[in-house]
Amino acid sequence: MTSHLAEAGRTLIPRKDDRYGLLSPALVILTFVAGLVDALSYLALGHVFVANVTGNIVFLGFAFAHAQGFVWWTSALTLATFMIGAFIGGRIIHYFGANRARHLLVSTSIQLAFVAAALIGIYLLNQFAPEPSMGIARASQPSLNFPTARHIDLHIILLIVLLAPAMGIQNSTARKLSVPDLPTTVLTMTLTGIIADTSAHGHEQSKLGRRAIVMLALALGALTGATLQTRGHEDVILMVMIVCLIAVIVMMVPHVHSDAHWVTGKH
């Protein structure tokens, strides 16, 4: 147990000679962000996952089967705009991928711009389109309306169009950085690794401390997002996301010119 706690501590506060350095705590923060955004998207945007986006392929099947609570256009829009974000993420990798700190700094800054635009857009919609035309929520009621097959809410469209690309960028960045057990979104293999490695090699080889931290980050993000969303505070969820993204940016700024192993990727 002590070794697992030490491993969890090193993930959050890495040693100077750590192979992945500040990438590990930064990606834990981004995992928390993924939990926040998926709580918002699933609970308020019409049964879609903006971060764990592959679930929308299943949801499309549900929608076409006319399953209650699922509509095709939210899933299709999420997938399309997520792919735009992944494309942007690919261009970021092309220009900045050689330096991990600069890569994460640039990608997170662009991600921050998308989230900030979503927050500003929600406030503008509530200010200038308060009447329920096309299903827009009243300004006095911040909670979003749940979409139906005949209900198109501009708030929902705005959030999907801006948050899905942001998460596409985050996913492409995490994929390029390839920090073990920290993909920031889909943690199926992380959970599988805990059980399979324990079974095959014993609990000391399970990396339980590291893997538990990232799973806890996702769960806490989902808990925070769900708590805020059920109280009608979608704007606060976006604010918390912004704070988290700024934290990652602040962590990376001092290291963009560093020749540390975790920055250059050379060992």
C-alpha cells in the first residue's frame, strides 16, 4: 500500500529525473477536465460524450433505433466537430510536436480559447436571445433544455461546436505525448491494466497508485460537473475548465526552452 501511495504521489509531484516530468500532473488535470465536460455533455447536451467521443457511435445506433432520449443530430454533430479538433491537433503536432512542453502549451492554449468562446457565447445567447425561440432557454433559467428530435437549442449547438473540437485537440495531444496510463479520456485500458497486471505479475506490478490517480481525476471531474449541472450552473463548469487549462499552461510556460528529457523526449 505504501508503495502505491508513493507512486501516486510521484505522479502528481514528479521527481526532477522523472521520465515524463510535469506531463504527468498536467495530464491528470486534463483528465479532470474530461470528466467535467462529459458530465455537462451527457446530462445537458442530449446524451452525447464530448471527451469519450467514441460512445457517440453507439448513441447513433440507439438514435436510429428510436431509443428514448437519443437523437441522431447531437451525436453526429459531436463526432464531426471532434474530428475538426483532431485535425487541428494534428497540425499542432506537425509544428510543435518536437518539444513536449511547447506542444502541450500551444494545444492547451487553443483548447482554452474554445472553452472561453463557449462561455462567452452562452452569456451572449442568454443576453440577446432570452425568449424560447427555437428552444433557447430563458435567461433567468441557466440550465439547458434537453433536445428532442424536433427541438434544436442554440445553446446546445454552441456548446457542442466549441467543446468537441477542444476535446479533439486534447485527445490528439495526449495520444502524441503517449504518457503511460494517462490518455485523459478513455480509461478502459487503464482499468484493465490494473486487474490484468495484478493477475499476471502481482499487485506490485499493477501500477495501482498511478492508475488510481487518473481514474479518480476522471470521477471527480464527473462528480463536480454533474453537481454543478444539476443545479443549473453550466457556466460555472466552463469556468472550472478554464481554471484547469490555465493551470496546465502555467506549468508548461517555464519549460518551453528546457532541454530536460521529459521536454525533448530523448533518453
